[in-house]
Amino acid sequence: MSMRHRPSRRRALAAALVCLPLVASAAACSSGGDGGGGAKAAACTKSNGKVDLTFWSWVPGMDKAVAEWNRQNPDIHVTVKTTPAGNAGTYQNMSNALKAGKAPDLGQMEYDSLASFRLKDGLADISSCDPVKQASGDFVDWTWSQVTFGANGKDGVWAIPEDTGPMALFYRKDLFDKYKIPVPKTWDEYYQDAKALKKADPKASITHFSQTDPNWFTGLLWQGGTSMFSQDGDKWKVDVDSPANRKVADYWQKMIDEKLVATDLQGFSPALYKAWNDGEVATWISAAWGYSTIRDNAKATAGKWAVAPMPQWNAGEQKAGNWGGSSTAVLAGSKHPYEASKFAVWLNSDPKALEILNREGGLYPAATKGLSLSALQQPVDFYGGQKIFDVFAQASKGVDTKWAWGPTMTDTYRFMSDGIAGSLGGGGKLSDVLRDTDAKTVDSLKKQSLQVAE
């Protein structure tokens, strides 16, 4: 596909992209003309002879899953390249590779970024590929709606769901017990815990607030109850700076102002891992996949962590945010869409692959059969024998499925990340970040020739 964009194509996409919200109501969407997707999917036929595919992914242990595929499928060899997380550089590198005509056949891509890459003509529509045609029933409904457009996906299938990211509270149980700090059920209690911890150990912080994880902060906003985007007819409405989101921002600004959270630690950094090992950061509000991040990078703390539900804004609620959740996309320009889609379906639905990705990468599977993996039913030694996935199963039920992604999330995240970095450096408040991100996102949509509701 061409990397150039026609304004009329972008306006048509505005109608189709309403089907990106995390909700299985894609059937309510409709489109006219070319459905916002341009030409229909090209014929997807098997290639002759042995096929070599390339795949970019940041999931730990992905090489082991790929090795199992290669063992089972000697005629379709996949070479995996380990990359940084999407917003940490991979998405930009993918964009550059697409422009240069050197993109891999497949790429790991979070649900929130699919629309941005579709606008760039960077994804292949794999809906006509035989391995994909019957795959929708193998995945949790709302995850399939994340990778399709139009009523029942009639405007294309643009990736295969991989995992989800329901959020909960990882906490150092030993420290909470030592300082007689109760496990918080509300955000007010979490604030009180942060003060108690700081009083007991001035070097310790309740958590870190990263400059480089805007999608983590988005997960906190998600739990707050207001989506950042919605649609009014063919127009996008941007709600980044909503009252509900400002409430979340103001809460964390208070924590920052009172020096209750560490603001000098980046997510997924050696410094953060050292702080976990040393007991200087006592909690992490993270997704189900985070269990392996702590396990693999804070080995000295084995048996000292536990998992509890996310603190609630109102006592008695059971709401959770969602951080991440990825898909396996076939990128535009792949000469082997049939084989690439076959691998993508296998990777995210085969029991052996799911077991490897959960064990090595901590992925919480999007495939329905993955939810019955024996590993998800067992106590986890690192977490003191707690059956932590029971907590995430409950959290998944509390995720607001009406949450909607915008069509230029890579831009929105960049604006938010830059703003957060400036704010933590003393250049304003988090509420300013929301306001500025809102305004810049509106400008970004207009530059993409998408209509915006004022």
C-alpha cells in the first residue's frame, strides 16, 4: 500500500474508526463507500516453496514461542527481532521501515496504536486469509472488536488479538506487614498508606510516577470513568481534559507535591528494579503481565509481593483500568500474508504458544482457551503462593468496555509523555498536561483531515 494519504480517505476513515472502542458493539458501526478502508483485501493465497518471515516483538520469551512454531512448521520460518516497547521506539522504527519499504512481515502492536498505523496505510487487511476467517470465535469478543472495523469486521481484520492488560495493585506485603500498613481499598486509603510509609521510612515511596509511560497513566484515567475520545456523527470529540480525568490528575499531583511518589525513576529501568529490590518502592499499579516484570527483575524479593485489586474512587466499587493489550499485525508490504496470518493465529491461540507466552512473558491471553490455562489457576511461588490471576480475572470484569481510542494515539501519547516529563521536572501540573494534550490532539486530528467536534 502507498504511504501517501488522500484527505477523502482520511475523512472516510473517521466513520470506520469509531469501531475501535473496547466494546463488542462493532455491529452498531456502519460505513459507506469503501468503508473507510480503501480497496478491499487482496487475495490471500499460499506462497510457493519455503517462506521466511520477520517479526518484531518486545515480549520476553517470544523467541521460545517462535522456536516452537519453527519446529512445527519447517516450511514457514519466522525470525523474531527483540525490540523496545512500542512507544519506547518500536512504533517509530516501524513507521520509518514502512516508508523505506523495509518493514517486517509482522509486528507486535498495542490495540491503541492500530488506528494510527491504519491511517498510515501500514497494515495489511488479512480478512480474506483462510487462517483468519474462522478465528474470531477463538478470542474474547471485545478483543476481536479491537482488531476489526465496520459491522462484524466487514471493513477488514487488521491484526490478531494477543493479550489484555487488566490492572491491579502489586504491593510489598512484607513492608506493609512490617509497618502495619493496611492494604488500601480506596485511593484515599492509598494516599494515607503513602504518608504512613514515608513516615516509617523516609527513603521509601509508595510507587513511582514514570515520565515515559503515558499509557500507564491512561490506564489510571480509564478506571476513572471517562474515555478520552468519543464520536458525534462523523466528528471526533476529544475529552482528554474531562472533569473525571482532571480528578485523577489532581490526585497524583497531590502525591507528587507531597513527595510521596518517586519521580526520578523511569518505567522498566535498572534504577526502578534496584528500588524494588531495595524496598524503596513498595507498590506498582500495573497490568496482569506485570507479574513477570517484577519476578524477572526483582528476584531478591521473591515471596515478598502480593496482588490486590486496584484502589477504588468510591468504596465498594470494583472498577479497573486496562494497561496495554497487544495484537500481532501483518504489516503492509508483506509478500506472504497467508503465511504471516497463519503464524499470527497460531501464536495467539495455540495452547502450547499460549503457555509459553504466559510463562515467559506474563501475557494474559486474549484467546478464550487461554483463560483456562493451568498456570492461571495455580498459586504463584514468587507471590507467596497467592493465586494472583484470580485477582486479574476479577479485574477484567471491572474494565469499562466503552472506553474508546482515538485515531492518532501515537501523537496523543507523545504529547502526554512530553507534558508529563516537563511537569515532573517542575514545568507545570498534570492538569496542564491534560489541557495541552487535549488541544494538541485536536490539532493532530485536523492535520489528518479528520473532523473534530468543537
